[in-house]
Amino acid sequence: MQLFFPIYDGSVVDILPRNVGYEHPRRPEPWIPAFIRDTLAGLGYMHQHDFVHHDIKPDNILYKNAPGGPVFVLADFGLAMTEALGGGAFGTIPYLAPESTRHGVFSRESDVYSFGVTLLEALGFFHQQEAWYEVEFWRQKLLAYSGCGENYQDTVLMGAAEPRAQPGHARVQSLLDYGIVPQSLCCVLDENPTSRSSAWAAAIALKGEYPEDESGSSSRITTCLQQ
């Protein structure tokens, strides 16, 4: 089977904020509400039909400027499968959920976590490469963001299916633990998959934190690409 997409303007990678060093993120970009709404709607539709994507990340979310604002769509379904076919830790390591890298379990809830990490990048709080940096870098980032974190240690989980991923999980969790990101993001980033929201419910919860604004989202994306 082949899937054909219309031409889009780029992927979310092209418009991610480019924070330097320990610079605290500015206010969210105007396109964030549409990104949350459209991406979670796409995931909700897949999950409603018992499919999981397995590789949610900025590269696999496309956008197109439109008169009413940007439209975002999911792409790259090469790893997608029905949930009934079971798991396996497929996907891109920094975006995988804890249960995927620890136990090889992948589900709708794991897709939601991958979206959560992608949202952290879109908000400017985290970059996937930071999962690989030395722990001292992360301590300094926590200190710069919150004034706390001098005693932070990466969690080491013995026997994990993918040991390299464990520091990334701990660092994402620390953004919640130190109050650096809104607690509403727990609905997509809770380490316990049974405590995460469905894609549909997460869209509703996050809309309260990032309400839609009618002004200028599309033009802001164009400006980012021209810089």
C-alpha cells in the first residue's frame, strides 16, 4: 500500500525554537495551540482505529501554512501497526516512552509520551540531544531554570531493554519535578502509562494551558523559516 500526501511547507524540525545554552524559553510560539490540537487529533484518530504510530517526533509531523493558520499532520507510518500485534521498542530512542525502553512495551500511551517529548522541544524546554549530554550539563540547566538541581542524578535502571535511553527519561521527569514546565504536561509525560491521558483527553487538558489565539500563527512560521 502507498500513501500520497499533498505538498507541505516543512516539518516541525524546521520551526523548533533554537535556544542557546541555558537560556530560559520565551513565551510559547503562536503555532503551539494548533500543533497540539492537530497532532493529538491525528493520534486520537489512529488510536481509535487500534493503530499506534511508534515514531512520533518533530521530523514526522508536517505543517502547511493556511489562511486560518498552520495545519499539522502526522507522517511516516513505516513503523505503524495495530496495537494487537504487540510491542517491541521501535522508534527513535530519545522520544520513546519509559515502558518501551525498559520493557519493550509499546502502546497508544507510548505514542502520547512521544508526543509529550516533542511538545517539550516545541516549547523550548528540551532538545533530544540533551538526553546524551553529560549529567553535569543537565545539573547546570536545572540550576539556570529553577535555582535547584545541584544534587540531580540520572536514574540508572538495571536490566533495561535500552539502557542508553534511561538518562533521557530522568531528565524529562526532572522538568516536572522541579516545576520548570506546567504540571498540566503530566497528562502526556507521566512515567506511568496508566496515568497518562488518551490523545483526545490530552488535547482537552492542554487546551486550557495553551488556548488557541486567532492572531498570526501562520505568518510567524514563515518568519522562522526566513531567519
